[in-house]
Amino acid sequence: MPLTLIEAAKLSANNGETKRAAVITMFARESSILAALPMQDIQGNAYGYNREGSLPGVAFRGINEAYLESAGVINPLVEALKIGGGDLDVDVAITKTQGEQVRGVHEQMKVKALAAEITRVIIKGDSTSNPREFDGLQTRITGTQLIPAGATAGGDALSLSVLDQAIDQTTNPTHIIATKAIRRLINTASRTTAVGGFIVMNKDDFGRPLYQYNGLPILVPYEDNGGTEPMGYNEANPGGGAAVGTSIYVVGFGPGLVAGIQNGIMEVRDLGELQTQPVKRTRVEWLIGMAVEHGRAATRIWGVKNAAVVA
């Protein structure tokens, strides 16, 4: 059964793996998307599954009449695991002067960068341009699951009716993924009587504010250490013009829908002091990928410009 990172951290802690539990919790804290994405354990280096293409035909018949034979369409797919991770080095002079606990501070900085990169790949990954990463949502979503915000050059304001359409068009939707700016615009719209929109605020597993629209939590991909947003206003628009649009994703996280895949929980190994360098090294490595097992488990609205939300 797929586990979220929070559940995996609890499992590691119960097994006495406190170091691994702490690092896994860091990943969940640094990325709300990674915290929500369930991870399915698989054997080997790839995951094969069948995606439903079309249902078989059915009909009514009369007495002594036969049914026309009809079969559904199943599309077999294979998702390969990719290797993500990094080495977390802390100079021994720092640990001597500030104590071993300082390694945790530097490890958290490294984990923040790794979490931001994996989150970027979940959204923007493209294995054709970089075979070391897996395909993200933007690369995968095509056809009718790709909804234009409009046809205006330079993009269109988000319409809540279009967002509602995307939610209705997604099988078992569980989350919305959007930028901080879009989340603010939706929140502002909820206070505008001419627009409306049902938005509430709860708390996530770490006590931070978690906004919800129509019961779906709004997940925000945070900036990396350089301040770059993976979903900034730099995308092309359906109507052409300047590339100043962004996207909103409605996803269904869960078994048979959108889930991460991994060969075991991420490994966290304390390698101690290196012989070639006076540093103490912690290595984090994760065999990770993503599977979209249902053709309507994710929907993308593209061409959204930075403007007030409309009804």
C-alpha cells in the first residue's frame, strides 16, 4: 500500500531508524507536494501497469438475438525509476567547534535543495531533454485533460468556472497545485461578492496554513535556494503572445491514480569522516519515479496570467 512521507517517517522511527526518519520528515516539511504524494514500493528498477483506454461496449438485445462482441482497450505502460539524492558534507572543524548537532542544520539546507528539485521534476520533468529525470505532469498531460484558460495573447485571468471544470474532469481529485500568487488571487476572489468561490483555511501536518478550494487542498511548490519558482509566470499561452502564463493542476493522488514509485524508502547513510577530505558525510539517495495510472487522474489549466480571478 502506498505511504506518504509522513507515514514513512513514522515507520522508520518505530523501527529505530531515527536518522532516516528525521531526513524523511525534512523532505515532507520542505515540499507540500512531496508530503501529499503517496509512494508505492516496487521491485526492480521499473513499474509496469495498465492504463484504461476505453470501456467495452454493452447493449440490450431481443429474444434469440446475439450480442456484438466488444472488448475494452488497455494501454500497457512502464515507468522507470530514476536516482535522486546528494551528499551532505560538514567540515570536522565545524563539528568540533559547534558540536555534532550542527550537521543537522547543514543537512536541512541540502534536503531543502533536493526537495525543491524533486518537486520541480514532478511538475516540469522531461526525460527527452534530461534522461536522468522522469516525466512530470506538464509533459504527461495532453488531449482533453489540457484545458486552456482562454485564447487571448499573453494569457487569460483564471476563471473559477474553468477551475470547476478541471475539478469535474479529474477522476477522484484530491489536490490542486498552483503558485503562491494564484493561491492569493483565489483567496482574494473568495472575499469578492461578484466572484465568490468556496475557500477555507486549515492546518497541514506541520501546523502551517493550508488553503482549500471546494474541499481540495491547494499545494504550492516552493522556490529553490536561488529563488526560482518551478511554476512561475514564464510559460507559453494558448493564444500566443509573450510567455508570461502559468498553470494550475488538479490531481488525484492515490492508488490507481497519481502516485510516486520507489524501490524502498529513501536511504540515509552516515558515511562518517572521509579519508580524502576533513568532512563528515551523510548520503541521501532515493530511487524514485512517478506513475499516472488513470488517463483522467490529472488535469492542467494553462495560459493563466497574473490577473484578478473572474467568475
